Amino acid sequence: MKANRNLPLDQFIELALYDKVNGYYMKKNPFGKEGDFITAPNITRLFSEIIAIWVVTFWKSIGSPKTFNLLEFGSGNGEMMKVIIETLKNFPECFLNCNFQIHEKSELLKKKQQLSLKSEKITWIKDIKKNNSFPTIFLANEFFDALPIKQFFKKKEVWFERFVDLKAEKKAEFKEEPVDIKDIEHDVNFEISKDQEIIEYSPGSFEYLKHICNLIKKNDGGILIIDYGYLQFKMHETLQAVKNHKHTNILEDIGDSDITYNINFNLFKTFVDQFGDLNSMICNQKKFLTSMGIVQRAEIISENIPFTKKSDLFYRIRRLIDEKQMGELFKVMLIKKKKNKFKTGFEID
Ligand SMILES: C[S@@+](CC[C@H](N)C(=O)[O-])C[C@H]1O[C@@H](n2cnc3c(N)ncnc32)[C@H](O)[C@@H]1O
């Protein structure tokens, strides 16, 4: 990584995570016990089975189209797509109509995905705007939290943007520079600073959401987003780095730790509301998975397995749905056409 550079936070994160040579996601497989973190599909395959069942019901809600795309953003080690395909084979009327697609930035992870999914027919899509015009069901599990963010802090009515000064190798420092917040609001197309003291957002997320919303409007479909995040209107600072399953300093181990943040889903909702004929629904992961029947499914599976396996399975399920663990930390958001009244997984208790 080159020294003597003062970069806005998002450009620094882009370099740290996605630099072609030294970027975190470009040079290592971060998943699992040996890696730095574990994601829901790698905790238990039941998570992906539930997503597959949800896909079938949503596909029916858009009129069971004869051809449709199931496009996953940032597939990591490919585990979720693998289990979804296996599960959908039990629903041939849906499976046989489906183009399976992945949009992945890391060449290293793409190779992993190709290896793990080699017996399946998958297309890797570079530019989602250049895809075919069939309805698309998009899936994004821990994708948006991996996109670089900008941060702004208001001090005595003046907004400052956070920069990273890469003075010298291994000697990075945070800096702040005054900024005209109107320029940022012009870019995002709404008053993002209204009643906020801190702004934390990912320009890349808004870029993706814009294209996804336009594609849903044009071709029908929807997107299911599952990610770390919160619903409150007021934004706060959530930037963090993770290495070996522990929090670490963002400015140390650059390129060797994952950098992530908690999504403000209220912000995503405000963004989507700009697209008149679309709407969104949000709930926590516990509600989504339990109302989709993950516990009942685990009970059926565990009828004929030894006690140790059964307790391991329920330990894993608890990790996903416990409110002190991923059950509340993670939110699930669906963006779809307003005229589609589908709400499976999001029903009020
Ligand atoms: C935190 S991992 C989640 C992986 C997987 N979805 C899971 O749940 O295990 C983020 C994934 O998004 C990919 N990614 C990040 N930015 C991307 C981008 N702009 N386009 C496509 N993939 C991206 C990363 O390479 C990685 O595969």
C-alpha cells in the first residue's frame, strides 16, 4: 500500500479490503473457525434451506415466472448458493425456471465458488445493469456491510469528513476535514444530515440500491437483504475491524483484518421510498427465521439423530435467533413492488 496519501474513509476501506494485491478479500478466505469470522450460512445449512423456501414462496408471489434469475451478491465461499440449489431441486417447477447467478468482486473467492459449485449451472455476472431482462430475486447476506463507508461528524454546526492519512507504511492516522454537507446531499439526492450529529453511509450501497430498485421496477422481482444493522433514525458510529474473531484497530493490520459497519436500515428505507412504486419491509433475523419455521424444521431433522448432534444443531440455531446473538443484531429487509402484497417472513406477531 502506497504511503503519503490522505484518503477519504471510503477510499481507504476500498484499498484495505479490495486492493488487487493486498486487499483483505482479494488474498484470503476469511470464513470459518480458521478464518476471521463466521457467517450464518456457515453456522448451519438450515439457514440457507430457509432462504430457499422463502425464494419459492416469493417466486410464486410474482406470478411463478417461466424464467427468472436468482442472483446472489458477494457469495463468499459459495455455501449459501450451494444449499439453496440443493433445496430448490425439491421444487422442480421453480428450480427448472431459474437462472442461478452470482455477482462477486474477489477473484479468489470467485474461484472458491466455482470449485464448490462446479456441478451446478451458475453464471457470474460482472455488471448487474447488463443482465438479461427477466424478473430477478436478489439475495444479499452480509454483502452491504462489506461495502466501504464515509463518515461525517458535526461539531459546532460545522460538518467534518473523516479521512485516513497514510503517512508511512504501518503509521496510519485518522484526520478530519471540513466539508460542505450540501455537496453530499446533492450526491445522495436527499437531506441525509437533517437532525443528525453523525452520518455514516456507503456511497456504494446507494449505487447498488439504485440499480437494483430500477431493475425491480422494470422487470419485477425483489431483494432480500440480511445484515448487521439497526432501525433507529439517529445514526451513530459503528465502524469496526475484525481479525481472528476479535475486534481490532482499523488502522493496524491494514489488509489483514475485515472492516465492516452496522447498516442503518432506516436510511436504506428512505432511499427506497424515492422509488414511488416500490416499498420495503424490515424485521429482525429472529422473527424472519422463526416465522419461516426454522425451529420446527430443526425438530423434524433431529428426530432421528444422536443427542450430541441434536444439541449441536440447536446450539447453532440459537446462535442465529437468540436476541443476544444474531437474532437481533441482524435485520432482514425485503424490497419489492408495492402492488405485490407478499409478506411471508415479515408477518406481525
Ligand atoms: C462478508 S462476506 C459475505 C459472504 C457470504 N454472503 C456469506 O454470508 O458467507 C462479503 C462478500 O461480498 C463480496 N463483495 C464485497 N464487495 C463486493 C462488490 N462490490 N461486488 C461484489 N462482491 C463484493 C466479498 O468478496 C465477499 O464475498
